[in-house]
Amino acid sequence: MTGFPEHFIVGSAVVCPALLFVGLLRLRKNPANGTLPRGVTDLHQFATSALLGGLLLIGVVVLLFHDRLMPPNKKAETALDSNLQWEECVVADGTLSIEVPSHWRQARSRMPRFIQFSASDFQNDLHLSVNSTPRDDLAENTLTEVSRKIIRNMQREFSGEFFMSGPDEIQLAGFPAEKTVMTGAFHETSLAIDLYVIQGATQWIEIRFRTPRSRPEGSQELFARIVSSIRQK
């Protein structure tokens, strides 16, 4: 991460001690006879240097702890457009509902082994897909087994380095679920994928969020907002 805040912090780390040092030198400097300090003049010069250094130090602290100082609700407002319109969609063969931004382009398919529902914001390269499979149709019987199988299949589609965080056990729409975050090169594009595998009452449900690795600011908050909207029908 580069930019004004980083240059300001680095510059202040040099300027603050320099200002304080110059102020101390002026305060300690004696008059020509080498007996007494110059009193008010030197104190004024030291106070000026100390004030400038203190202001720079405060600026550094504010930049370093900006995220912690900002209230959580304020951070959410800056990450998501408050005017964004949402649309509820029924997915996973009618067993779940999910809300997506209304301007996202939607597509559906009833063909087996294909994505059943997808929604995309092509302008920002954000993609969501949902697929479900009857639990009786898979040889795997546990959530962990199904999640690992999906991850292995996805790994085969990536080339080069592949990074993964998780799976982490969570609850989603009242069902046991696992979340895995993956990054890697897919068709010469570096992607970041958030994978959710849900153990539904009668189905295994797979939800993927995909975007380039240099994902736009706020995409994680947007994905989290969509996930929080998932409900049982």
C-alpha cells in the first residue's frame, strides 16, 4: 500500500525527532559569554519546534489507528453504497433465498452439473454462483468430505501457486457450513474466491464469490452483506 498516508508517516518519523532535536539545541545554546541561556527567545523557539513535532506525531497516530478509531457502523457506511437497491432471489431448488444488488445481471439454469443461479456485476468484476446437489446423489456423507472434494476439484482448475485459508466451520441460514478463502491463477487471471458449502436438509449447497485478486475496495463487505441475507424458505 502506497500513497500520501505512507509518505506522511515515513516523513514524520524523520521530521519529528529532528524538530525536537533542533529545539533542544536552541534551548541549550548559550549567549556569547557562555554563561546563561537566552531565556524567553530560546524557550519560544523550543516551544515552536515541540509544537510542530507534536502535531506531526498526532497525525501519525491518527493515520496508524484510523480503522480502530472509526466506529464499526461508520466503516460499513463507507464500504457500501447506502443507496444500493437489493433484490431477493430464490435459489438452491427453492430451499434458500438470497439478496443481491438489483443491478447485477442474473442467470438461471436447471441443467444438472451446471451452475443453477448466478449474478454478476461485470463493471466491477464481481461474481456470485449458487449450485445444489441432492445429498443422496453424492458418495460423501459429511460436510467435511463434500467441502474437501469441492476444494480438490477447484485446485485442479488453477495453475501456479494456490493459497487457501480454511475451511472454517460456521452456521449459515441455520445449517452447518464451511467457509474457505482461496487465491490463485485461473486462465491467466489471479482470482480470489470465497467458497461456502452448506449442508442443507436434503441438499449440498455450494456458493462462490469470485473477483480478481486486486478486488475493489468494499467487495468483502458487499460479499458479507449478501451472505448475511441468506435465509431458509
